[in-house]
Amino acid sequence: MAYIDFHVHITPPDISANWRKYAEKEPWFSLLSASPRNRFAGGEDIVAALSAQEGENPPSGQEKPLSFDKAVVFGFGFRDMGLCRYVNDYMLEKTKQYPDKLIGFISVPPGSADAGKEIERCYSAGLKGVGELFPGGQGFNPGEAKETAALTGACKEMGLPVLIHANEPVGHDYPGKDNVTLHQLEKFVQNNPGLVIVLAHWGGGLFFYETMPELREKFRNVYYDTAATPFLYDARVYRAAKALGLTEKILFGSDFPLLPPQRYLNALEESGLSAEEKNLILGGNAQRLLGI
């Protein structure tokens, strides 16, 4: 089984070096890039991080730390289709350069008339999904079917999963926490039966509601990633997922370079999950979803 980090951000080097120029016309990118916690990573940075994990030597008497074999990478979800296209070209270049390490997703603004065409172009060139979509940052309501129809129609036709940003409606504020509601995300799922959907950041807590029979049925094709867990939840969140029977729907995601994968491993060890359940979260579920 391959260990897969399902939530990794990749940025072309010139955007990283000149982010203020791009931020002038992209308020969401400006907000996140200006955060003191923000980091940028290019393709080589991500591959180097994966390779460094592989080569780590533990202290005497300790087991070698877990390393990840592959990363699902996506560029920033800009409002401007031209910028998304540029990021996608970089993604295609790096996934072809590192096919054994990087699994690329497609960046598109859902409201663009060219969304379907761009998805088809990138799918034909080898990319494996769409996302991360930012409802607040890209200015769309995921609960309104007309606002995402071009995107979701193309994804259904090509069998591509969609990864969408979600955040919890309570608790502390932080850059990137928008006003998308759990009801809007539920409507997005309801409007798109058959579409495989990954709700980032534990779906903003939406996974707790899978105890409702009607929601469990509607959400049969929905997964949740763990991105930003150390900033949001303690180890009990994994036990909650197990109690709800959802370990086969949880995907490990680090949000690298914001956080390294190692920041998550203590909580996973404290979770009380079996080795089999941890392996599902760390890669087995991702392999099944991606068909690899």
C-alpha cells in the first residue's frame, strides 16, 4: 500500500516570488499569502520533502518515522481563468516530471464559461481531479446548482473527484475561514449524485451529521480530508470518525507546506485506531478513490 498525502499545495516559483503582484487582483490569494503562517512550495520542494521523509534515520531504539510515497497536489483556486490555466500548465509539467510522486488536480473558477473546456484539456493530459475549490475566495455558492453546473458536469462525464474547501461554523477565526455554510455544502452534494466529492478540513464538521440516515445515504460518495487538523481538533476527532463508521471515508491530508505531515502523527497514534484503520486513512482510501 502507498502512503498518500491527499492535500498539498503547489505554486509556480514566479508566483511565489512575486505574490504581491498577483494578490493585487485576487483578494483571497492576498489574504492567505499575507498570513505569517503562509508558505509556498514548488514541485521540487514537495518531492524533496517526500524524499527527506524516506531518508530520515530515527534515534537508536526507535522505529523509522512514517514516510509518504505520493502527494495529491493542487494549485491555488484563483478567480481568474488565465491564472488557473497558468497554474495548470505548471502542474502538468511537474506531474510529468515526477509521475511516481505527484498526482495533479485541476484549478478552475467554477463560474467560468470555460471551466468545462479547461477540465477536459487537463484531464486529457493526465490530471486526476479538480480542486481545491474556494467558495468564498472564488465567489460562488456551492448550494446553487447553476453556479457549478459546467464544472460538475465535466467532472461527472470524466469521472473526476472534486475537492472543495470547508470550514467549521464555530470556533476561532483565521485567514481562509469563510462564510460557506454546512447547508450549502449539503446542497452541493445533493445536487450532484454520483459525483465523488472530497470535503476538505473534515468537511467543517459536516461528517458528524452522517449519523442522520438521510444524510448518510446522500453522502455515500463523499470523503473528508484531515487538512489543518492540528489547528482545529485533538485526537478524539479520529475516534469520532471511527464511532460513526467513517474510517473508509477519511483521507490523510497535511495542507503542506502550511504543515508537515509529521505534525499529525502523534494524534493518529493517540487515536486508538487499529493499524488497518490507520492504513486506510493514510493511503488505502486514497488509492481506492483514485483507482491506483
